[in-house]
Amino acid sequence: MFDTLNFWLSSDYLTTDCYKDIAGRLSRVKEAIDVDTGAVKITGSFSNYHATLNAQGLFLTGSLSKFYFGENQSSLSRSTTKDAIQMLSDSLYIPLEHADVKRIDIACNLPMRHEIPAYYPCLGNSRNYRRLEQNNGIYYNNHKKQMVFYGKLHEQKIKQVPVLPVFQGCRLLRYELRYTKRLLDQFNIHEIKPGMLTDEAFYIKLLNRWKDEYFKIYRHKLLTFKPDIMNSTKAFEQQLMVMGLQAMGGEAQALQLIEQAKLQGIFENKMQAKRIKDKVKDLCNMPGCTEQNELIEELDKKIKEAVMFYR
């Protein structure tokens, strides 16, 4: 379930010979000297990892799954993550077990029944995130972490990367939860070492966070018209309002229009916009006006299944 893992190894664990050996193993090496301090910084590549080497230590950024498999369509399990970390450590001849983990991406490719873009409109806003639609997916951003949903095979096609035979003809929705900054604060611990990533308790904690962040997303239901409840005036009025929302393009489009109006300064205060949004959401969650979305039910199930096995 891991993809990108960034590591910082302090110079306390690097001898002078280590510096020379690491620099000698890098490709596309560049050296920069600070004209004021004379400090030397070396950058280069090791496989798919980008390396920055200076007097303070070594910083490695890249996808561990791509390093281990040669591609990142496959997913690292807990056991293969341990092997991959050891492989990176052995390949560079460094004591990576002493490094600090500076970024963690938890990711999984989910085989879906329908075309991947069909799922994007079903995923609404999430508290404490800003939702951004892109050509090939949806980004949920805040200042410490990010959620991303996109078509994995479409991405591979754009990058002209061959699709593995096992995934030929599949529809893969990729969901990534990326912890990019202030990891120690987010996990309320004093350090994260590579060995912790494959500790069963910590691994389970990470996967459950991956699942829980998904379920915090507001997931749209389908609007429906049910003639059998027309004997109630109130219910019929609600049905008419639902039909109006459908004419606007559905719940997601209605909420987007309200958000746009807020940005244009149409509302006197934030509470006005919130009350209208809440009214739309309440209407779209009434049993007589909505029904379960097949696509969301499928995606919910896939997310739950993905964290069932902590191997």
C-alpha cells in the first residue's frame, strides 16, 4: 500500500567514505557550491530516487514501489515494503534504518466496473480539504496532506508506460493519501523510522487512516422521483425541489454554484451560504427523494476490502 516514501539520513550516520561512495553511485550528478559559505551540495539520481547530499546528510525522494518493482502499478504489501527498504539500503550501502521518514504515500489501485471518470462527480467535498478537479482525477488538498483519485492506466498511457499484462483491459481507480508535511504532529509521535512502516500496529494505523479519510468525503446520492408518495403535499413539494436540482445538474453542481456565488460576494455572510448548502444536502439525503448510488456503494466496498488484510 506504500508508494512514495522520502527519507532523511543525518550525517551522524555517514562517514567521509560514505559520502564518496554515495556520490559515486549517483547518475546525472550536479554539484553546487554556496559562494558565501563554501558549502557543497550534490544532487543526482539513484534508480528512480532523487538524492540530495550535503554536510547535514542525505535526502532521498521517490517512489519505493517503483524502485522495488520497476513500476508502480503493483502495490507494496507490509512484507514487500520491508524487502524494498532493505534493498534500497543495501544498494546505496547506507544504514537506512537510522533515517527519518519525511513523506508517506499510502496508495491502492482499485479495479472498478465502470469507466473511471464516472466516479469523480460522486465524490463531493471533505472537511478541512480543498477539492480540485483535474483532467484525470480529483485532488483534495490541505497544508499537511493530500488525497488524490485518478485513473491509473490513463496516467500510464500519458507517460507512455507499458501496462502490466495482469491489468490489461482493467479499469483502475487509484486512491492515494499523501502525508507531505509535519508527519510527527499528524501522528503525535516523536519519530518515524523505516522499520516502523512494517510494524504491524503502525501499518494497520496507516491503512485505517487511508480508509477513514475516504469516508470523511461527502458522497453524493442519486436524486429520484417517486410518484407513489404524491399523496403527501410536503413530499410532493420536496420531489419538485429534487427535480429542480436535477435540472441544475444534480447535487454536486448545485453545491458548486453556491460556492461560486460565495466567491463572487453574493451572500452577505458565510452563514447564508452554509444554510443554503445544508438545505441542499438535507433535501438530497431524504429517503423519499434519493436512493443509494451504485458507483459509491461499489467504491465504499472496494475501500473496505483493501484494508482487510495486513500482510
